[in-house]
Amino acid sequence: MKFNTLLVTVAAASMFVFAGCTVDKTQEGNIPDVDITTEGETQLPKYEVNAADIDVGTTSKTITVPTVDVNMPPESNATPVPAQ
């Protein structure tokens, strides 16, 4: 049980690290002994998360787009020849 909790905690912390955030543990965690009866108080670790600063802005640009001239062949009333 302790291993599963540790694994989940490490996986959650890893997601924040790879997302560009800094994570600082501010308090240790505490879980009770897992038996038929439990002793102690359950306390999850506390983390302080500082997200990365992202600046989003816009700029105006003028883009020259070429004109496209499409010359379609005239429509005919001929029926297509079936493929053999």
C-alpha cells in the first residue's frame, strides 16, 4: 500500500516537472500502518507549485497571397465510358 501511494505521488510530481512547473514539497506525508486495525493519522504531503510564466501576445502582419486562376474545361453532355 505504501509503495502504491509513493508511486502515485512520484507520478503526479513528475507530470508537473515535465509541464514546466517547479514543485517544492512543503510538508512530509504520513499514512497509517495498514493492518486489520489502523494506527496513526493520515496526512498527505503538501506541495507548493509555481507554474511557468507564459507571455501570449499578437502581432499584425501583412501577407501577400497569390491569385489563383483556374480554367475549367467546358462541360460536355457526353457520357463517360465505363472501365473494363
